[in-house]
Amino acid sequence: MHNTTNQMSRRHFLATTGAIAGTALLNPLSDIKAETAGIAAPTGKKLRIALVGTGGRGTSMWGRDILKSYPDYLEFVGLCDKNEGRVETGKRIIGASCPTYTDFEKMMNETKPDVLIVTTMDSTHHQFIIRGMELGADIITEKPMTTDEKKIQAILDAEKRTGKTCRVTFNYRYSPHRAKIWELLRAGEIGDITSVDFHWYLDTSHGADYFRRWHRLVECSGSLWVHKASHHFDLLNWWIDSDPESVYALGALNHYGKNGTIRAENCRTCPHTDKCKFFFDITKNKNYMELYVANEKYDGYLRDGCVFKKDVNIFDKMAATIKYKNGVQVAYSLTTYSPYEGYRIAFNGTKGRMEAWIQESRPTSDANYDEIVLFKNFNKRQYIQIPFGTSGHGGGDALLKDQIFLPNIDDPFQQCANTRDGALACLVGIAARNSIASGQPVKIADLTSIQPQEKKSYKRIL
């Protein structure tokens, strides 16, 4: 992260310049109104929760974890999955005592949940979001909200028609260092933002994993432009405090899929395990063996698919130029075969620059903090240290769930994401995908009824 002309050690430089405590506000944000963002259960009753999609994310983050953490506030009344074996395994993993279903309509009609949690394959999110609202439930959905512009419009129309709400769970907003970036930007520490450089790196473990699962197919995931990068575009929308206006993009499949010289159906049946650096031994993961391998007989889904399958049709390297309604320009890239996991980001402003190099797969070190570097014009640089979060996704998972399920939790950082937020995060990736296909920039306003605003509007939901 440090300037290459600076040869001092990290520890010495911090000691001589002085680090700003990560928990202290540089300027109070007195103009930001705190909003209560939790879900309200009926008086004296627990919130009735149904979940559709009992894969790894559904059974852990939105199953076992919330039942363990909020037993006084919620209860599961139904679990649904198209795989009859996986839904039963999921019930055991979650520790729920509710009925299980393979018929979504039957579950909704019999259990009548207050809230439906959607954690199915990305391309099917819209089906369950829309029908769930039509059957009387508010929605909590995993990102991405959906995978193309027509599905986005259908969700927007259904929300307006039913009067129900949909919350998109952008947990990246909640990690302490990302919240600190938002805070510093709102405090005007670099003046008005003019441009952003944002480059995300997936390593050869996490990045490769997308190419062995259903995510490898654009018709299932919307591509990594949508499945993964919607996280990043949501952060940009939130940080910049404006809506994206147009996108021009490039992308290619250069590393995985057809580019491999060896391949098989999946790792367990592969004759090349001794020479393939991407060999994944699923037998060493007890949870995957029980949740996926034991239930392959019902739907044929292989959790340990080969990363070099010829049917891979998503990009593994991507770059985009994004223009925002307020004039901010963004240079973004995503690489899926990096030696480390993390990102570099820099905000340029009228009064200075702020940057961070966040490594999520960190080497062993004595540091227990993330770091933001603040450069003010005509002043010395300052280092802001933010202690690591203690839950998944940089500490964001637990904070997100607390805000959703605990009563009277304020939202001073405007982290609560609604349907419009979910749509705009997806639309940047969808526009990028369309731009690659056409070779031309794509305007966000041409995709759905959402018209970009110069300044984002914040509305508390649920």
C-alpha cells in the first residue's frame, strides 16, 4: 500500500506519522439521521420465517446462524428446496423443527410466513421474490437480487402492486473498514469525489470455485458481473452517494473453461488429480458431503465440478468504466485467478485522496487491523486503522443480521438496502454484459423504469 518511494518500514512509518484511531470520527456526521431498520414482528409473537433454497448459504448464514442468534425473535415455519434430500439435510443443519417442502406454493399457503428468505440459484430469485410478495410475505433476498433487466422490472412492479417490501442483504456494507470509508467520505475529508479506481482480486481458491459450480453458467448466475460484482457495484453506489448513469465494459474467458488442457466431469472422477493445481477434494468437507454429494442422486448437481469444463460461458477477467449521475468516473476491474484475495481502492477528490489495499486472505502477520490511507492536499498522509471484524465478510455478517432481526437498531450509515439498491447494483453488471455484447456504452436509464438520480435517496425498509 505504501508509496514505492517510501523505504521506511511499516511500523516505523506509522510511529513517525501517527495513526488515527479507527473508531474515532474525523468530523461528526450530525446531519445524518439514524433510522430504525429492523423487522417488526407482531406484538408478543415471534417473526415467522420461511426459507427457500437450502444450499450452503441458506443453511448457514440464513438458517443455523439466525436461529441460534435470535431465538427470542424468530422461528422457522417452513423450509423449501427442489432437492428433496437437501432440504431434509438442511433442516438438520439448521436445527429447525418446521415442516419441509419441495412445493413452494404449498409451503407458502400452509405456513403463511411473515418473511420469506430467498437463497436459491440467482436466476430464480425473481420467481420467489415476486410470488412471495403476492402471497403476503416481506422478502429478504441474498444478492444479487436477480440476473437481468426484465426480471428486475418484474420485481419492481410486484413490490408496487403488492405493497410488500424486499430487502437485499449487502453484507459488504457492514464491515467496519467499509463503513469507515463511507464515514470519511461523508465527512468531506477529501472534498467532493471526482473519480474512483476499484480493482478486485479473487484468488485461485475462491475465484476458481465459481467455475466449478452453477455460477459458471451465465444463464444461472448472470455471470460474475452480476453474481460477484453486484457486491462491488453496491459499495460504489453507496460510497459515491449517486446512481450509475452509463457503463462501458470489456471481458474475456482466458483462464478457466475451454482454456484448460486437462478436464473431467468433476474432481472425484478426474484422472488428472496428481497434476491439476485446481483439484478440490470435497471428501474432506463433511458439510459438503452431507449437503451436496449425498443428494446428487436427486438432481445430479456436482459441487466439485471441473473448472475446465467446456460449458463455462462466463468471463474470468473483466473491466468497466462507469459514469455516475453526479459526474464521478470509476475504473473497475475483476480478476478471478489472483495469488491473493482482496481489493485495492482509491478515491480522488477535490481536497485529496483516500486509498486502501485490503487483503481478505491475509498472510500470517502481527497486524490485526485494516488500514485506510488519507492524503490531504498540501498535508501529510494519515493512516487510519480499523480492527478486523469478528464475523464473516470482514465482520459484516453479524452486524447485518443484528440490524435486520433485533428491534430498535438504528441505521446511521444508511446500510439498509432496498429493492432500488438491489436493482442498481445488478444493473451495472447487466449493462456491462450488454456493453460487451454490443461494443457500445450502455445507459442505465434504458434498462428499466429506474431513472438515475444525482444524489441517492435513502428509505428505511422492513
